[in-house]
Amino acid sequence: MGKRSTPEEIIAKLREVEVRLARGETTGQAVRSIGVTEQTYYRWRKEYGGLQVGQAKRMKEIEKENARLRRAISDLTLDNQILQEVNQGKVLSPSRKREAVDHVVETLGATERRACRVIGQHRSTQRKPRVPRQDEDVLTAAIIALAERFGRYGYRRITALLRRDGWHVNEKRVYRIWRREGLKVPMKQPKRGRLWLNDGSCVRLRPAHKGHVWSYDFVQDRTHDGKVFRMLCVIDEFTRECLAIRVERKLNSRDVLDTLGELFVHHGPPEHIRSDNGPEFIATALRDWLARIGVKTLYIEPGSPWENGYCESFNSKLRDELLAREIFYDLREAKVLIETWRRHYNTARPHSSLGYRPPAPQTILPAAFIPPYCDEVAA
């Protein structure tokens, strides 16, 4: 196979043929003199006929530029297809990027190098096989079991429960498994309006030790037949321990007094007790009785539930983890389940403000105290 002629050489040979034809030679003779066939000559004349050498160079440059642009457009189109193929959510973790690269290579036929460059995955990371730990399956099963048992717990609380069971695991690993298994992500807190003070806070007595400040409040729910029942929740603000949850169809100031009397006998009276301005809490008989015992009352401002934040936070956990998940067919069942949850809250449930420890672990609890109104629960 002969050497391929350049555009300049082709134009020079076409000029030579034109000169020979002008002298009277035939086309076959003139073409044979330049060493090509007549078919090649006619093809050259169709492509380069009438061009100057400079014009041929420019045309060749334009062809190269067009080829480069076509390749660039093809590459951009392929990159766009790759991005559209994996644009089903944020691809951030190396494992998800690895899956995306494999999917693009298989679906679009792109090279692994290009897919890694577009998606942002390092090729060494892509080629390095993932080696799961030996205890990965067992840990995953433990996390799923705890998530099924405590459906409203986030991964941080699940991590605390795992450590309590003897696992040496950090939150990041639990979070990776949590997300991989599609478990529940805690809800975002809603936005709250500005409070009544300019700095967005409220002036209140902060608990300094156990028995310093108690707080109590009412929570309301319904049994399956639609009848209302009320719960009186009493907590110690310093330890976050729930001292009692009294469940009755109706509760008045006399019931509040009886509940506090039993708690004072067992735990001793606190220095202060905080509540809202409900009629059960501001009754004259109750205030006189507390004054005689030496317990000071702390009433929040009307319409400011955030001032009783410890008790409101407890009430929200009670509703979120129990009341919103259980159907109570009668009052007795409600008392049993609520008392069981209260004991779990005190002895086992990790509390974030206490370093994910329960308020009153079983090992340090005194003899079990069951209020008189919970005799049927113990039975």
C-alpha cells in the first residue's frame, strides 16, 4: 500500500493533469503520469477541484475542528445521560456511587473511567471490593430488633441500648446500617414562635438537685369506646424520673392531693412544685396543704407551656411512644400499659440529657413503690 498523499500533494497533481490535458494528452495518459487510477483522479477532482493550497489547509483544519466538536458534543451527551441515569437522589456515600457506576456501565455502555469521573467516584475506591465485618449481619439484626421494639427511638438511642448490651460500636456505624436498612429517621422539630422575653427565654427556677423541683401536669386520651380518661404525670425535673402516672376517668384537686401525699411519704416532699394554672392545681385546699408541709408552688404564666418544659417534654414522649401507638380497650388495660411504660422509662429508656442513661436504673432503685391506685396493675 502506497503512502497516502497530503491535500497539498493532491492539488499539485491535479494541476499537473490540467497542464497535460492543455497540451493535448488524453485523460488516461495524464492520470497515468501522476501514478493513480482514473477513479482516484475523479474522486480527487470532486473533493479538491478548484481549491488553492491555502484553502485546502484551511478546509483540513475545519474538518479536524468539526471532528473535535462532534466528539465533545458526544461526550457531553453521554455525561448528561449518565447524570440523568443516576439522578434518583443524592449520591454521596462510596457504596451508592459504586452502585451508580456499575449501573451506568451496564446500562449505557460507558467506560468505567468516564462513569467514575462524571459521578465523582475515585477509581481506586470503585475497584476496591467492600469487605464487610464479621459481625455485620449480627449487628444489623440487633439494630432491626431494637428498632422494631422501640419504634420511636432514633439511631443515637439505639446505639446506647447496643452499648448497654455489650456491643462496642459507635454512632457512625449504627447510622450507616440504619440508613442502609431504610429505618425511621426522627422527625424534624417544628418551628416555634418567639417567646415572651426579648431574648427568647423564660425566667424560671432551675432544678439543682434531686427533690429540688417537681412538676406535674395532665394528659388526656380515650379508650377504644371513645370515653375520655386523664393521666396525672409527676416528674422530678433534676433526675427526669417519672414519679407517678395516675390514670382515672376523672381527676380533681382531691385526687391530686392524694397522689402527692403518697409520693411525699415515699420520696419525701420537694422544695418546690411546678404546674400550670389549671383549676385542679390552684385549688385553695391543695395550696393550703402544700403550704403547711413547706412545699413552695411555682405557677407558670398563663398560655406559656414552655415554662413547664420538663413535664411538657415528658408528656410528648408519653404520647409519641405509647398513647399514639396503643389501643386501650378499657381503663384497666390503660393503667397496666401506662404503668409498664413508666417503669421502662425510668429504668431502661436512654435519656439524651443524661448521657443516654435512664433516669433511675434498676440497680439503684429502692424497693419498688406502687401507689395504692395501681394495686390492680401489680396484681
